[in-house]
Amino acid sequence: MLGNLDTAIYLLSLAIDEKPNSGATNYALADIYFSNKDYVLATMYSEKSVELEPQNLWYLRLLSSCYYNTYSIDQATNIYLKIIEQSDQYSDFVEAAEFFNNTSDYENEILVIESATQKFGNSFELTKRKINILFLQGSVDEVVDECNQLVTQYNYEPDAYIVSAEYLFDLQLFDNCYSVLTEGFSKFPQNGLSYFLSKYFVVTDNTDSALFYLDNSFINDDYSSQLYIDFFINYRNFFSYKKLSSELDSVLDNFYSVFFNDFSSTVYLANFYFVNNKFYKSIALYERALNQNISDFDIYASLFNMYSRFGMYEKLDSLSTFASELFPAQPLIYLFKGIASIKLNNLDDAYESLIFGKSLVFDQNDLIAYFDFYLSQYFRLQKDQSNENLYFNSALASASQNCDLLAYFAYYFANNGLYKDKSFNLIGECILSDIESLNPYIAYIYSFILFKFGDFDSALTYINIAISNSNAENFVYFELLGNIHLKLGNLDLANDAWLKSVNLGNIFLNKQL
């Protein structure tokens, strides 16, 4: 009780010297060693206590834990089987079932469940375990039978319907799943069943019903926000394709305003919008996350990247200056500070930031490549061709195995009207012979370069590949598609593409239009 383990061990050792055949003393010493995580000595004394009193359930329980923690699975199995032969405690059967589940010994887990059912009658917990075993063993008919029995016997438990529906859903028995869900929902409309009904209608391609039950789930169900966001991530393509992305955004925004108010939820939703190419929504949420927690460097890194990507250089300069006071040894801060300073024509600040930041980098070729590339651009602006070439060649050497980086360099040159040959040579390293399977980012960059240097027909080919190969619709791609159609004289197609870009969240293009 007082935590004086060494003293207790010493006194119990003396007691064992006096009476080595005391089961209680050996058990007490084993228990102390187990608490101290000395499982080898705990096992030795626990084995002695069981040897002296083989029917004592307390001793058997401790020995089973000792064997489990020393990875003696066969010995632990034998002890758990002895326990369930002798025990009248339901908790012993649950613990044994958990052990056999963890060791994938489903035969013995079924044995435990059946023994428990004989002694204690039917149990919701153990029935769920049995269904899970049958599911893992691929016994489809038996899973269906057990699920039907579960909802029949426990029709007063909403979880009975949810558990059954989940297994039937995973087995793609959608008719059975729907039957269980509708019966459950008629009894328990506020206990999570609408969430699973929404999942059902997603896979059965019923958009309106999916959204109806999802809305109902937001209003009535007591489920975690993480579960809902996982659902959105898993089914985002369905919502994006079947309903305009703005509808999904509206649902998410409403849900956020009601349920989300902590840092981790804000970051999670920001990441969700980022992977869905809702960049300005993502930026707004990252900024909110920064206000909630200014000490998380990952948020700064995300904002640096997005501010730079969308030309928000004054914000980038301000944030990197602030971050350098909090994280003075983070080289990434000085890279983005240098980028902002170049774009804002603060060349002295740019050089100082880039040189200092590079001095903080060790064995990170990609990051060194970025520093050297922007140093080459600093010297270009200073009209120092010798140093420009020196740093550019150094950047290429560091980035030689990174196609995304080479494409980024090519994009930078094209965007600034520089080095046509260099742009095409760099991006050419990344183009596959089979262009139809091209990475959408690389296809977009190549299309952009072709567009900038006047090959509009080829640019159209590659932007269509980028859009086709992308997992989520990207407003940047549709803006470029509109610009290409404009150059080709396809005004209606240009307007369609630009409107699509705006609908996907392109606020800058919206202002221009």
C-alpha cells in the first residue's frame, strides 16, 4: 500500500526461506514482482504457488497473466482452460475469450463462449464475439444466423441492430443489412442507425436517401466526430460525383459549427479539405487551428506550403517571421521566409534567410535542393550568372531522384517566363511513355508549361489527363483548362471550366470573373 516494494520483497523472501511451501507467500511475492514488471521472477513464484494449491483461482489468474507477458502462449492457454473449468465468475470467461481472440485461437475462443453460455445463459458480449469469429472464419451462413438471433434476442438493444448491420454490410449482404437497419431504426431513430443507413444508401447508389439519413445522423446520433469524418473521407468520391462538392461542404460546415470546437478536430477537417482540393477552406481551418494552438509546428508547415502555393506572400512573410521566434532551429521557416522575400523583392532578407536556413539542414537532400534552387533564383535577380548556375546545378544534383521536385523547378521557370528549354528538359525526366497513366500532378505541370510556351493543343491533352487521373476534383486544374480553351477560341468550354473551378472553391478566379 505504501509502495515500498523492495522492503516487501525482502520480507517475503525471508518468509519463503522459513516456509517455502506456503502458497500464499509465493503468490504474494509473485504479485509484487508482476506489479514491478519483473515477469521472469513473477512467473517463477507464481508457478510455485499453483504447484502448491492447483485449485486456487487467484493463483491461476496471476500465472496466466505471467505466461501471457512472457509470450508463453501454450502455457497460458492451458491455464486459461483450467480457469474456465473451475470458475463461476463471468469475468473469467470474458478474459479468457479476449486472450484467445488476441492469439487468434478461435477454436478455444468458441469453446469459452459455449461454456459461458451453458453456465450463465446467453450474453450480448459473448454473442458478438462469436459472430466476429465466424466472420473471420468466413462462415457466412452462420454469421447471418447469429445476427438474426442477436436482433431477435436483444431487440431492446440498439447496438444489437448496429452490430448485425455492420457484419452484414461487410459481407455485402445488403438486403439483409437493410432489413435489420430499418427494423432497428423504426424502434431507435436516435441511436446511430441512421448513420449506417446512410452508408447503406451510399453503396446502393441512392444519393437522396444517403444524404437524408446522414443529416438525420448529425442531428440525432451520439457518435464521435472522428467516425463521421472517416465516413466522409471513405465516401467523398460518391458525394463529389453524385452531388456537387458544395453540398458536401455545406453538410461539413454545419456539422463543424455544432460539434467541432477543439484543435484536433479543426486540424482533421483542414486535412480533409486539403486532400479534397478545397484549398481555401483548408487554409481557413489551418489558420483557426493556429489560433487554437500556436505551438504545433506542423500547422505552420501546412500554411507555409499553401501560402506559397497560392501566392499569399505577405502572409507567408509575416507568418515565417513570427514562427522563427518560436522555432529558431527549424530550417523550413527560413526557406519559406526566403521565398516570400524573393517574391516581395526583399533580396537582402532573402539571401540571409536562405543561407542561414541551409546551414541548419543535415542529410535532407530534398530540402537542400529547395534551398539551392531559391539561392540560384536570388543570384539570377542579382544578375550573377556564375553563382546562379552553381546553385542550380547543386539543386539538380540533390533532386535527381525526386520527380516532383524536378517538376516543381520546371513549373517555377515556366511561371516566371524563364528558360523554355530547361523547363521542358526538367519535366521530360518525369513523363512516362504511357501518358494515360501519368501522375496527375506531373500531367498538370507539363500542361502548364506547354500552355505558357504556346502549345495549346498539347496542353489540352495533358490537362485532361491530369483531371481524369486525379482522385478528387482540383480547381487549379479546371482554371488551367479554362485558360487553354480560351486560347483555342472555345469560349463556352472556357466558361464551363472556369465556373467549375469557382464551384470547387477558387475564390481568386471568382473575383476575376
